[in-house]
Amino acid sequence: MNLRIHWIVLFGVLLLGNTSFGQEEQDDEEATVETVADDILYDSPKPADQSKVYFHDHFDDTANFNKKWVKSSAKKEGIEEDIAKYDGEWAIEEPVKDGLLGDKGLVLKSKAKHAAISSNLHKPFVFNTKPLIVQYEVVLQEGQECGGAYLKLLSQSAEHKDLSQFTDKTPYSIMFGPDKCGNDYKLHFIFKHKNPLNGTIEEKHCQKPKERLEEIYDDKLPHLYTLILNPDNTFEIRIDNKIFNSGSLLEDFAPPVNPPAEIEDPADKKPEDWDEREKIPDPEAVKPEDWDEDAPAQIVDESATMPDGWLENELTHVPDPEAKKPEDWDSDMDGEWEPPLIENPVCAGAPGCGTWEPPLINNPAFKGKWRAPYIDNPNYKGKWRPRTIPNPDYFEDKHPFKLPTVGAIGFELWSMSKDILFDNIIITDEYYVAEQWAADTFSKKRQKIAKDSVTFWGRMMRAMNNRPKTWGAYFIYCSLPVIGYIYYLFRCVKEVRRLYCQPCIARQSPKNNVETTSVYFAFFFLY
């Protein structure tokens, strides 16, 4: 009967605690400013200023996608015929997880295949006086083992107007986006620069960002990639609105845009009498008369004596008496059988067996090969370098921002991971347009992910942070069930001892009684 009452008391304590916490949590939620709405509504975004936009696509309209985008049917040059075709599969799908109702994206479905798809811009982007802002989302839904998720801004060209023939050889002005293979994490920003002297095209690769990139490639969450390229040749690369890299087209790319003004003369040759030796052997040095080059490095220790108990007449190894010739041993083929040798057991207790020889020691008279000491070279002229001459290929391009006009955008990829999702691409010349576009798309996705990841303890900690005075109340709340449970255990111990151990208790002293109670309490607590 008493046990039943204790259970009722404990249940009441826990119920009271939960009720109190529920009320406090409700009060805290009402007082919290940063609450997350129950439903995050999504509508296909519209640019804040269409006149500032050169391209945009949210991929929510499959019919519009089929009109705008062209899948490549070309073949990649220089590789085997059976893998040369751009036959990777593209599809418009909802995200595998963390998606908003009605939101879709462009998904690269296949892996280990060449895939290319492109679309003309709404209007060409001319690199003149306005900045270029390129922004898009990437979700590596299956992670990324090896492959890229970058886009290309294709140069406007009548020769490459047919987008169905889009390949890796199609001229582009800028390549931008993530790339990974194994433990090599990259964030590409490459632009094509035209040599003003001879017209050759050369890729310029941006320096690696200092920020670590591992997490954004492995967490399988949506990430927002933004490139801002300004007419003053400066640039910024942002991931999730955080600056990951910045610099100048003139200073932070390899190879550099402008070649050096001077170069080493390839026709210049080192004079025959040019002496680069800083030190030389002293020509006046003479080997000392007592220098014996033939003296050995080690000699026999003449003072050594044979240890007592050394068994000179015993062999160090003897035939194994327990060994037996194998039954399939053929003396004609294998020769006369001999048992294997083992260490002589007689030598086990002796300092040694067999012929004793004195040990070797270092020879105090040893000096080795004599060499003359080194002195400063009076004819030393330093390290020779060819003279510099004006660089015949030198030029100075102060405006590398003025790249070839962009007429189309495309993805030309090969990946060992499938289901790479691209979404919400925008190209504009005003950052606020890209910022608003991200607020209507990417930010809502992140809000949903944050809402879905909220846990019981997360709500409790957030409530306590918003109302610091509730720390005491939460401490009391957490303590009540523990105190109630301890009280319940003590009563259980007394009840068990009364029912089953009364004769034992009668024979125990007060000291032993306390020890017995402690043992029972420990048993119930662990149980």
C-alpha cells in the first residue's frame, strides 16, 4: 500500500514539474522576439528591378525551363568514344529534403557522365561601367566525392551560338563555383584574359580563399554563392552572404594579368672565369707528418680477458635432437637430410660459447683522410645571374575587368556524385537586386531548416537566454523530480528491509544498520 502511495506522490511531482515548465516555456515563447513562424510561405521570386537583371531563373516553371535551357548533344574531344558524349541527365525536381512547398531546382541526376546545359541571357552583359553580380544556390544532396558544381558565363560569339554544341571548348568569360575531389576543396573564380599584343587567350585563376571550405561541401545543405566583380578590378566572393575571398584582378590571380617589364636575357651566358665558390681549400695547407691516413677506425682491446665460465669447446648451435626427417623427403632430389640447428642449451647459463675473441674499441690514433681546411675565396664573385633586358612581350592592361561580352550561362560538369541541385540563378548589376532575390529564396530555406532543427532543449535554452531570471526556476524544476526520486528510494529501502530483513536488522548494531541501509540504497539507485 505504501509503495503505491509513493508512486502516486512521484507521479504528482513530475506532473507538477512538467506543467510548470510547459507554462514557463509558453510564457517564454510569447516573450521571445526571434520566433519562427509555423509556416514559411514561398512564392516564386521576382527580381526587385527587372531592368537591372540580365538573367534569372528559379526553376519552378518546368514549361519555361524547357523553352529557355538547351541540353548539349555534343561530344567531348580527346577522350574515348564511349564516354565522349554529353549524355548526363538533367531534371527539374523538388529538393530531397528541407524544401519549401512549390520550390524546385535544376538537378544533375547522373554521375560519372559528362553533362552540359545552357541558356541565353535575357540580354548580353557588357563589361563597361557597371559591376557584375552572379549569384546561385547549390545543394550537394548526396555530398560530393569528386566533381564540380560551378557555372560558366559563356562569351558572346556567332561561332558558338548553337547551345546544343556546348562543350568544354566553348569560350567563356568567367567560371565560378565550388569544386572538390577527395580532400582537395576549391572555390573557382577563373576569367579569360586576351593578350592585347598577340590576341592569345589565357586563364587567370584566383588565389585560394583563407577560409576553410570543408563543412559547406559535406553538410548537404543549401549554400548561396555570390561573385561581385567591380569596374575598378576589385572582386568579392561570398558564401551564404559571408565574404570568403576578395582582392584585385591585377594582384590576386595566377598567372598575373600583366607580365614583368624586364626579364632575364636568354642569350646571356656565365663567363668562364666566373668563380661562384665562396670557400676554397687552403692551397698552402700541408698535412702534418704524424697524420696516419691508414690507421684503422677500430682496434682490438688488448686489455680484455675472456669471461669466467666461457665454454670454448661448446658449439653455439647444435642439431635439433627432436627433429625428424619428413616422410616425403627424397634424398636423390633433395640431398642428404640434416636436422635444423637450434641454440645450444648448454650455453644458456654460460656467458658464451665457442672461440672467444677480444672486442674492438675505437682507435685513439685514428684521424681519417686528411683534407686541407677551407678559407675565403679571394676570387669569389657571387652567384651569377643573367642580366635583365626589357621584356619584348610586355604590356600593361589596367582594365582587365573589360572581359568579352557574356551572352549565355551554362553548366558543363562531370561528377562522381549524383543529384546536385542548382537553384535561383541571377545575374545583375545591382547588389540590392541579388540581395532581395536571396531574401525571397535562400533565406526562407534557411529559416525552414532552422525551424525544423529546433529541439526541446533548444527551446528551453533559448527561453532562458531571453529571460535570465528563469535560470533559478529551471534549476528548481530540474531538482524536484530528482529529490522526489531519492525520497522514493529511501522509502523503498525501508519497506524492503521491514518485510524481508527484520530478523537481520534485530541482530545489527546501529553502525551496521547504517551500512546496510547504504548498501540497499546503492542497489536501488543503480537499478
